[in-house]
Amino acid sequence: MKSGLKFGIAKLRQLFLNDIEVTATAAELNRGALKKATGNLAAVDTAGGLFSWKNPETSAILVEHVALVVGTKTTGACTTDVGTTAASATTLSDNLIDGKDINAAAGTFTNLESTGTNGKAGQRLAAGKWVTGSVASGASAGIVGTYEIYYRVL
């Protein structure tokens, strides 16, 4: 009998390593996984108005990378801030991207190349808390684009 068949049909849905059943909870399997969240940017000039994303995980995450993918730039002067916040979905934060000019040109802007003064390469975010994109100055009228958030479950 082939070793792959020795456990029978009932065991086909289980995972084995060297003939030993591997078990883990969903939280254990999730830990360390790189995940991606995306959404559309909105032309709203209030704090959290460009976008607001709530951490859906049951534990803290590490926000490793945030990208603003601006397909159509704003029609007038506009700078934006992106950051994590424990306060609310309508709180301006600039600890990922600080003061990025999104009127100068369309393009992809990230917390790795557009940190500004206060931005950082990564931020820890508690379960149920937010990443917000906000207009720091000017107006976001005319903007068309998306945001991408890449994070790991801690």
C-alpha cells in the first residue's frame, strides 16, 4: 500500500508531516501572514476622508506598506497624510505618509518613498483601530485612485 493512502479517506482532509497529524488554530495559522487590503480614494477633505480602513483582525497587526495609487491627480493644490490611529476613523494621522503632494502628478506613492517628516516604514496597529488617509492642506477635488495596505498579523 502506498504511504499516501495508508490513512484512508477520512484522513484526506487533514494535514500530515512525516505521518504525524499537524494541528493549529486559525489564529496560529494567521500569525505572520502577509495580507492586503484595498479600496477607492474619495474626494473628501475631512480627516479620514480620502479613506479609512479598520483593522479586521482579532489581534494587532504590523502595517508594513501603504500605497496611494493616484490615477488622476487633484485639480488644485493638495497634500495628504496617511497614518495609524487608535482614536477614530475620522482622525488625521501622519505616521506613515506625511504631507505628500498629490496635485504635482499622478503616480504611486508609498510610505517607503514618501515618508515626509513624520512618516515611517511600518506601524503597529491594535485590533479594531484604523489607518486613515486625510487631506492635510488644499482640496482633493478631482482625485481618482485607490489605496493598498499590506500588513502582517502579529
